[in-house]
Amino acid sequence: MGLQQLELRNVRRFSHYLLQPDPDAVTVLLSSNGTGKTTILEAVYALATAGSFRTSAASDMITTNATLAEVHGVVMNDHRRVGIDLTLTRGARNVTKKMLVNGQRPRSRADLAAALPITIFTPEGVDMVRHGPDQRRAFLTTLITDVDLTSGEVVERFERTLRQRNALLRALRGVVPQGAERDELAVWTSDFVAASENLVAKRQRIVKEAAPLVQSYYEELAREGSQVGVRYEESWTGELGSALTRALGDDVHRGYTTLGPHRDDIVISLNGRDARRQASQGEQRCLALALRLAGHELVIQHRNVQPLLLLDDIFSELDPRRSDRLLSLLPVGQTLVTTASPLPSGLAAAAIVDVTKELT
């Protein structure tokens, strides 16, 4: 498995860009800051997830004054050629996104995970532990889908029922429902509970599997005998259905669902201390790296595939010792690295690409 070709058209600063990375080793994108290195990794990430790790607004990816942006990738998957295409079209009010895998619309995000599993390390991702729960939930969503392709439908069903329940709550305009509206809300609440239970079960299972791996990787990165705790924390107590009944007044007042998997978190501790608030910056970064490495390992264990590694200027955030330790833990396989500075001595690149020379 490997990305053979990446082509961008009207994506941020690139009117056109073509990259053919080494399929089995490290390709380094080397140039000064602001030249578009991260955009290339963003494009790869978009092919694998239909999203961006830099922005929630798809319009940000389209070149200024352009109405159409395209990303095309060619992946070899078990000796089978797979083409992945993303098209972003700017309209008067919004941006239309179209994904194709071998010319067919993916049924769920699992189709993308099957074609191009990835593990990404970014400066923001390294700070995943000390940031809010959004990043940790996004990490879980990508991980459970990459590990178990059937999870894609579970995630899609949950997101769909959440949208429907929230739409109904907004339509109530703060008035407690009666009659037909109450019955409709009851139906969506029942569907939401069922979808939530399936999603939480998968999240809890993967967190339980990841916990010992996080402990092991943290010990290797930090070279200390600290005890790492990783557990899933629900945003409610007791049964979800009962909790939603108790929260109905608040949900109606606010116009959205205040409890559920979309509000849950991963609680990470170090020697019994809350790592988000009480760990040092260096400890937090080691924990975040350990989480990413654990996730990468789980994909290998469950699917016997090597996810593509994306390292976006990660070494600028780490001291030389942690950089060397991270390199020693990275698995062999296709890797894309961006950097504006000299590489760590332990990183052997099969190809070095000067992005500015390819910029058109």
C-alpha cells in the first residue's frame, strides 16, 4: 500500500502541483515557511478523511478568486490501483464537496479509510492533550474507522441522528414539545440513544486497547517510569435515555443536544494527575505522540496494513532527544515529512523535494 501520485489544482497557493513520493520510504518536502508544504499534507489528509486538519471551512482550501479546487491521488492497495478524487466547488453561499473512489461516491468514511489509512503528526496534534476535547474526539473517530472499517457506518448513523435531533430542538424555539412534536422528538431520541450506544462501545473498546500501548510508547519517549492512565469519559451518568429525559428542558432552551458522545472525552493522567492541567508541556507532547503511535500500531494489528505517515514540521516542536526517540519508534513505511530546517540525523530520506521549485 502506498500513495503513488498526488495532484493539486487551485488548492490554496498552488494553481497546479504534482508529487510522486517514494512508495515505501521517506519523502521530505523541504522549503522555507509559507511556501505550501503543509498544504500538500492537507491535501493527502483530505483524500483520506474528506476533511482538513487545518480548517473546518472547505472554502479555505480553494485558491483565492478560483471557483473550483481539485485533489487527485493514486494509491496502490494490495497491488490494485485506486484513484481518489476530491472536488471543491465554490458557490454563491457555500462550497460543494464531492468525493470519488475509483469513480464511485464513497458510502461512508470507511471507504476512504480502506483506500488510504493515515497517521498524522502536526504541531497542533502534539498539543492534543492540553487542548479541548474536540481534537481527542476527532482522533477517536479517525482511529475507530481506520481500525475497523465497519465503524464508518456507525459514525455516520450517529452524526445523522444528532443532526436530526438538533434540527428538531432548534425548531421548537424554546417551547417544550407537545402532541406530534413530542412524539417526533421521542423517535429521534430513541434513535440517538441506539446510535450513541453503538458508537460509545466502539470508542471504549479502542481506548482500552490503546491504553497499554500509550503507556509503553510514553516510557520510550520520556525515558521515565511514570504511570499513564487513559480512559473514556461519558458526558452523562446512568442510562443515556434517562439522562436525556432529565436534560430535556435544557436541550429545548439551548436548541441542541447537550449530552452524548459528541460531548465525551478521553481523560489522560500521569501518575494520577490530570495531564491536561497538571503535566508539563514536554510531558503533554510525549503523551500526544504516544497516543498517535498507539493508534498507528492498532491499525497495523487489526488490518495488517501500514498507514501512511504524515509528519508536518513536527521536529520543530521537539527537543533533539525527543526527536531522536520518536524517530526510533516510527515504523518502516511510506512517510511524508515537511520541514523548513535541517532534518534530525536519524531520519534517512529516500527523496528530498524542494517545494518552491515545483510551485506553479
